Amino acid sequence: MQTSRILAISLVTLLAILHITPAFAQESTPSASPEASQCTIDPRPVDFLVGIITAEHPATTPTPITAVPTGPDVDDAIRDAVLTVVYTLTACVNAGDYLRAFALFDDGYLRRIIDPDGLMGEDVAYELGKQFEPIHPSAEDDLTRIVRVVSVAAQADGAVSVAVETSGGVDRDQDDSQIDVFVLRQIDGTWKIIDGASDLSMPEAAATP
């Protein structure tokens, strides 16, 4: 019973970080949803969570994101790279291809989300990974659509924040919009999502008059 409860809670928690994910576009681009064919990253293996919970990870306590991060602009190459990660993530979520979606997240971030106290067993981690193997594309009414990019900003520690306004998504009306934030860092030459937050307030400077 305890194992089933941990599995259910972990499943909900992991799905939550996917259901907030948006696509990206230029500010003037009309709302659109990425095509499933744009989910091109190699998928995680079914047992990926076993490796994550058994690996050594440095103890970190990130400051919760409560507002859209600010900072200097990044160059065009970095902007394109981090937006491509967010775009691909949304395409994978809309495609219902979660093992590919999780490949865009840093292992340490996933560990903090599903097993912050280091108590999850390998059997639970394996069963949890199996839950994401079937591919179930989102229905048309559940697709996440982009409204605009709010900001892409360099952070003092070398990370880059991406804030986007999105509409639609699972359990949201297509007319409902919100601000979602992703924080990315280049790890071994690849940009990975290391933190995030959803449904934040619109920064005053970016609010529509």
C-alpha cells in the first residue's frame, strides 16, 4: 500500500512539471502548438529513474521561483538554443511522448522533484518509469499553445531563464493563459532544464497595455 501511494504521488509530481510546459515563438507570432514530429530528442530508457535515484547528487536547496527572473539579454545563439529546448519539450508533451520530454531535464532537478529525501526504492523508480512508456498524444483541446516569449535572460550563476506566456494545455481552457518559467544550464555541452515554475504574475514591464 505504501509503495502504491509513493508511486501515485511521484507520478502526479512528475506530470505536473510537464503539464506547465509551453512552446516558444517570436512575440508577434500567433498562437500555435508544436507538431509531434518536432519531438526529435532521443528518449530516456524506461529505467532512467533508477539511475537517477541511485546516483550521487550534490545537496542543493534552490530558491523557489516566485517571479519572472530578470537579467541581461543573451546572444542570439544562446537564445535560439534555450528556446529550442523549451519548444522541443512542448512538442513532446503535446505528443504524449514523456520519455523524450524527460530527456530535456537535468537529472538533479528530477531527483529533487521525485525523491528529495532519498527514500524512493529502485522498484518504485522502475515502476514509475514504466508509466511513461506508452505514448498518448494530447487531444486537440488539450494542446499547449504559445502566446509569446516574455523574456530570455542571463542569470548571475551562468544559467538562463526563459519566461513564456502560454494558453491551453491539460486541464486548462484554451482561452486561459499563464506565465511559465524555465531555468536552463549548459551541462556537458547540452542545455538542460534545471528548475521551473508556473502560473507566475506578469512582469510589469512586459504586461500588455
